Amino acid sequence: MPPDGGGAGTAVTPEFSPDWLALREKADTRARAAELLEPLRAALPEGPLVVHDLGCGTGSMGRWLVPLLPRPQRWVLHDRDPRLLARAEAGIPAPAETRAGDLTALTADDLAGASLVTASALLDLLTAEEVDGLAQACTGAGCPALLTLSVAGEVEFSRPDPLDPRFSDAFNEHQRRLSGGRKLLGPDAVQTTVEAFVRRGAVVHSRRSPWRLGPGELLRQWLRGWVEAACEQRPELLPHAADYQRRRFDSEVAIGHVDLLAIGGAPCSTDSGPGSGS
């Protein structure tokens, strides 16, 4: 079970089960930064909205956001997993259409007519080049982007354990691993995304949005995935894994995430890219 992540967003990132996405939905809803709603509403155009949700999973972003934007809306749901797209289309409280495909290939033309682009738990699964392409597409389409629940590389248990730093460091290394020849951003995704949008003249609002979990099935599933990823990265942790998990199952934990809202800006020229100015 993955310790974090939203829908199945790209052709080479792992798929996420509907059961996992359903289990985490309430935690996602509690964590998202409501403080970003006021500047978001101010940035939206008048009239009916067209919202493109990237890596939509089972549609939790729409179920959260549709009631908070009380006007006519149409949602365009993007994911690579047809099972998740079908669930999202059926479960979102607004008219919706689905588009199956690789999110890393999206362009401004694909987002033409969008009032807003959203994504949840997606950025840390991307590379720097893919994040740059996302910023290029959003600014090229002339719409704000609400990008929520990106991992921040911070895990804080209510009762410290001597092994916490070792497992946390190993997990963060795993998040930054090479996957299919791609160097994933992991906890570096937030800063990389901010820089990509700012480079294009956007104003970016940032708010912390930590998961806060207590004892229960979500904590157990998250912890298993977190420890498994850490051990995959550092096999020397394997002998400690079972006892460590047992000590942590009745803990409370804050898992750092960050929400971003990017407003305005314009696409860079074609010779611009990650790290270049504009």
C-alpha cells in the first residue's frame, strides 16, 4: 500500500488502489488548506467554471471543492486508470467528462478554456522537467492552479523513537529515487513548483496542510507503506522494521504536506526550462 500519493498520474508512476484512495479521503479533506479558498475565488473568472483535475483518482478533489465554489461547474477529470476515472465521474457532484492519458504530456492546448487546474498528491511523483511543463501548460492556458497535498518530507510522531530519523531519511531518499529513468522530486516538489510558476510571473500562495493521524486503519496502512519504502531504500533497516511498526501503531503522527495556489503569469519562451530565468 503506498504511503502517499493521489491518483495514477503518469505512465511510469505507480497505480493507487481505489481502497487506499477511499481510506485516505477524509484525512485529505481535513488537511487541505481552506485559507487558499479566498484568493482562489478572487482569481476565478465570472460565470460557469471549467475545472481540469489532474490525477483525479476517485474524485476526492471534486467532492471537496465543488460545494466550496457555489456556481455552475463542469469538471474534466484526467487520469491514466480507467477504473479510477469511472469512479470519479460517478462520484463527483457536478457534470464531468473523463480523459485518459499521461499527465506529463499535457499542454496549454489540452487545458484551453479552463477556469482552474487542480491536482492532489501529484507533484512529488513528477520530475523537475514535468513540473516545468505543468507550469508552462497552466500559465499558457491562463488559469490558476490549485495543487494540494504535496509531501514536505516531515513526519512527527507524538512519542519520539530513536529510529524515527533513520526511517524518515530513508523514506525521503526513496521519494527522490530514479523511477523508469525519471528522477522523482519527492519532498523537493514544492520548491521546484513554486520556482517554475514564479519564473513565469505567477504569484504563488503556499500553506501547510499536514495529515494528522491517530491510531486506526489509515495510520496502519500509511505506516506499513512508509516503512516498506524506507527499507527498500535502505535494506539495513529491515531487521528493525517489524518491531518499529508495532511500537508506532498506537501513536499519533503529523505528516507534512503543502498546498500551493498559483495565479497569473505567462508561459516562458520555448528555449526556457528548469532553472532558466524569464
